[in-house]
Amino acid sequence: MGSVGATLVAILALVGAPLAVVILAAAMLGFWVSDIPLTVVAIEMYRIVETPMLLALPLFTFAGYVLAESQMSSRMVALTSATLGWLPGGLAVVAFVTCAFFTAFTGASGVTIVAIGALLYPALQQGGYTERFSLGLVTTSGSLGLLLAPSLPLILYGVLVQQMDLPVQFTIQDLFLAGLMPAGLMIVLLTLYTVFTQPSAGTIAKADRPSVRSALWAMRWELPLPVVVLGGIYSGFFAVSEAAAITALYVLVVEVGLYREISGQALLRITRDAMMMVGGILLILAVSLAFTNFLVDAEVPQWLFERIQAVVTNPLTFLLLLNLILLMLGAILDIFSALVIMTPLIVPVAMQFGIHPVHLGIIFLANMQIGYFTPPVGMNLFIASYRFKKPVSELYAATLPFMAVLMLALALITYVPWLSLAWIER
């Protein structure tokens, strides 16, 4: 009967059943085969309400949806152009920094390409960059902010791992701190590549840059947001849930009340869309807790570790294998599904190889970031193709050089744990 049940679960997955249904079916099948009452599934799902970080997810998601709907993207481009445009390759730096912060706050790589890419793509070409280079830059920059607070995937990874009762404890703030240097490394390497390959392009003439004063004035209400929220998170002054509440309230007051860029009707639509997104995440998260409990009871991670150890005994080789698997998953799964499916399996195995769970989380998300534009089915490739009316094959060629640069960054992030752990091991 177990094999019949496994076949039914596989069929559910193949016919496109919702991920939550597939995971729940797998958990129920596992407990049933193990002669464990299925009431444990409901008990494990209920555990999600005890998660301290749970409140941060809907609040940060709501704030991100509101910011994505506002004109903040235009103001961010103007401000970064005014302050960074004088640098060699300044226009590319503007693109990298703006996209990273916008993605970090909105939590959506595709939104960044649509909202900011529409502004930067023509500007990059006017600044002297080739069309192919501009396409590749905008497409790859869309996911740069996944390692920066208050990235939703970082929070979700932390929530998932904290439910696993591991011997190594860490906070969401530790994850936020761990992402700082890896994200900065990616931006620096991309900037160096841009300057060396396009040396005569990208510097914005003073006459073409908005004045710093006017750009600052335009963002006068939004500038305190990253300073207060991120400063509070990184310093430990705010708990993450408190920072999420402050962010949501502040964004609501600024974008609806002060800038008046979002009407009451639009706000209702934004709230509905944001909460539908949150509902999907929470449902998947709840059933994944039950599935994780089954995996632990069945000692699946231990079994997996023994099988891997029979082939791979070196942690460095394990990390290489892990990167290859995660890159492939990042290209075919959305980031939330990949986190929910893989985290319960790989975290215990990685810890057996002596890999810190915070370091593993940064490796995981760095892979997912690259997977967004990994051919042939990376999501950002198709979003950029639709947005800029270009064949997907052209996007493949445009993104490959940037992927090579980010793969170098990934190698450094993977094999130099200090980049992720320096802030939390002091």
C-alpha cells in the first residue's frame, strides 16, 4: 500500500497539484505507513502559530507590495544616479545598487525587472552600453537583493531551520548580518566586470545627473525607512517582527498619505494580493512542518548523509555537489518551494559535514539568486523577455557573462565561510 500511496503522491505532483497538497499528502502517507496517528499532522501544522517570526512575513510582504506599486523605483534611480553616477561605470553601479535594495524591500525579483528595468534598460543604452550588455545587466540585477534584509526568503529560511531543533542556534538578525558581505561581494565583482569590459561607457555626465539636493528632496519621506528599519535590525534594537510592523506602518503613511500615489481602491487590491501571497506561503510552511517532522522521525536526513558519505567524504566536495543541485533547482522551482522542499533535507546533512546553518542559508539563497536567470527555464529570463519584447534565446546569451561573474562570487561565498560568519562570530 505504501508504494501505491507514493505513486499517487507522484501523480499529484506531475499533474500540477498545488505544492501544499503534494507536501501534505507525502506527510500523511509517511505517518500512515509508519503507523503513527494522522492527528500528528494537524498538531505539527498548528506549531506554526508559535513561531515568533511569523508576524514578520505578512507585514514585510504588505510593505513590499505597496512600495512596488508606488513611484519609489523612479526616485531611487534618480537618487543613485545623483550620488553614484560620477563613478567609472556609474550607470551600472546605479543599476546594481538600486535593484538590490528594491528587491530586498519588495521581495520580488520579477517586480524589480518590470519596475526598475523599464527605467534602466533605455538609460543603459543611452549611456553607451550595448543592447546585449544592457539586457544581461538588467535581467541579472533583478535578484541581487535576496541576501539583504528584509528579504522574505531569508526570513523563511530562518523560520524553517528554527523549527528543526538543531544544536546550533541563531537568530534572523544573524542571517541578515550574514548576507551583507556576500551581497556586497556580488555587486563589487559585477561592477569590476562592467568597468573592465565596457571602459568607455556608463559614467553619467554631470549635466545629465539630477542634483543631489533635488533627488534627496524627492525621497525625503522614504530615506528614513532603510536607515531606521535596517539600522534597528542590524543593531539588534528592533526585533524582526517589530521592524516589520514599523516598516508596514511607515510605508502606508508615506505612500498613501504623504505622496498620495496609491488610492484607497488600489490599496484594497494591493492588500488582497499581498495576503493571497502570504496565505500561500503560510499554508506551504505549515504543511512543511508536518513533513519535516516525518523526515526526522524516519531518520531520512541521517540515511541521506550515510549515502552521501559513501561517495563524498570531503566537505569541500559536498559543497560543490550541493551547489550544482541548488543551481538546477533554482532554475526550475520558485524560491519558496525550493526552500520548503530542500531545507529539511540538506540542513542536517550539511551540519554533519561541519557547515554552519547560517553559512548554508547564504549559500542556498546565492544559488537561488543565480537560478532565477539560469537557462533554459530561469524565471527572470522569461519576465525580461516579455517585458523587453526580446527572444528568450537572446536573453540566454546576454546573461551568461554575468552568470560567470556571479558563479565566481558563489565560489568565494561557498568556500570562504568568513564572508557569511564574520559578523556573528565576533
